[in-house]
Amino acid sequence: MGEPRRVLIAGCGYVGARLGTLLAARGDVAIGLRRNPGTLPDGITAVKADLCAPASLDAIPTGVTDVVITTAPGGGGGYDEDQDERYRQAYVEGPQNLLSFLRGRGDPVKRVLLTTSTGVYAQMGGDWVDERSPTEPTHFSGKRMLEGEAVIAAGEFESVAVRLAGIYGPGRTRLIDRVKSGEARTPRQSLWTNRIHRDDCAGLLEALLDLDAPPRVVIGVDQEPAELDDVQRFLAAELSVAVPPAQEPPKLEQTAEGSKKESQGRRPRSNKRCSNALALALGYRFRFPTYREGYRAMLAAEGHGR
């Protein structure tokens, strides 16, 4: 057994905290960096710092061997200059500042992982997407994430961009709650969706830290893309509630200017099927291979298991 790793998890939130507990459990040093550390799980060393405030980075303990950047921009999904700026700070400026700081301090960094999103893919025809597929996002969020991937790829440290699909898991029960309450509706147009459980996000990141020669890009998604109405029907059956009714047609009276503003600002609805073949080929085995296992575990934890 070699020396324990000293892994800096920047933006140690929903996924990062889970990764930190996995690393700490095996004897590595997990350092969780956040603007407001609050209470991180036991075993994670909390650091109060802001990637966009370079002077605050002096608080990072020395000797960092690996970096996992799981920052998120916060805010809503629509476009405004402030939201675009938050994405730029989270995925471009922040990582640049952090890697420059660690390089200048001389930390023995071996590898940098950056979590982005399958939102960098703009395919809308139900196409299968993998790591070789074109990335031509039309929304500012995808463009900023690609910029961030370019930042870490251009650095001197070995890097991996991990493109995660929709993350669900403990505490993220919005879809379950909507089906349970009867608020959910079957979409008028059936679209493919992709997801990954929080524990598999963390597990995949841990596995990528351990690989001798990881690829530069990996998609993090479970094994079964699914249409939203199928997922909702599954949840309804597990909860023994009515299947969500069909969504009513919209009643819109919108000016041409309003329509244009919406098209520029609202993130396009996804309709693609993301492949996890590479993650499987690298040896990772999913704890929750499909949404069924993941949601059943969540329902069981809440006392809804069959």
C-alpha cells in the first residue's frame, strides 16, 4: 500500500462530499473546498476558500496529489449576463486560478478531474452519443463547460473531463414527489432522458483517480436512457398511485419579441441517448445500473419499498 493520496475536492457539494467519504474510508486524505464549508461529512478536511478569489487559496493544505473540480454555478437555467458569468467563473476562471495556484506552489499534482455535463452535446433527434460525438452546444452553459474542459486539457497536469448526465439520489426527490402528489404530467412529446445516481458519480470519479492512464473525456451516465413518461409510470407503480395524466396543450399569447427571448435563454430540451460503454470498458461497475435500481433504493429509504 503506497502513501495515501491528498485529494482536493473543489466545490465539495452533493457529489464531491460523497466522493470525499469514499476516499476517506480507504485511508486517503480528502480536502473539501467550498466558499461556505458548513458541515461536511466526517473524514473530510474542510477548507473555506473561493476559486475566484485567488488570495483565499492559501488556505489549501500543501501536498495536494489529485484535484477533483465539482463546482456548480448556481442560479436558474435561463439566460442573463449574471448567469453566464456564474458559469464562466465556475468552469473557466475558477479552475484556471486553482491550477495556476497549485502549479506555482509546487504541489505534486498527478491528475485533475473536472465534472461537466452531457449538456455539451446538442443532439436532439434521439441520437446515441458517446465521447467521440460532436460537441456543438447552442446554450451558453454547454459552451462555458467546453471552455472549462479546454482549460484543464491545456494545463500541465494529466486531466479528465467527466460529462455527467442528470444527477439524482438521496435528497433529490422532486420527480418522486411530483408523481406522488399527482402534479406530474406525461409530456406531449416523448423525449429521451439520461441520468446517473449520485453514488455512481462519486464511484466513477474514484475509479478514474485510480486508473493508470485514463482517457481525456468520459461520459458519466447509467446503462439505460429512458423516456420521461416511462420513468414516471415506473414510479407511479412503485408508489401505487395513478399514472400521470397527459400534459395539456399550452395556452400562450406571446409577442414575437418574447418568443425570441425565450429561445435564446431557455436551455433546449434534451433528446439524446448517452452511452456509458467507455466507463464500463474502463472497468467501472455501476451500483445502480438503471433508474429502476436507483429509485427503488430511494423509495425504500423513505419507507415506500415493496
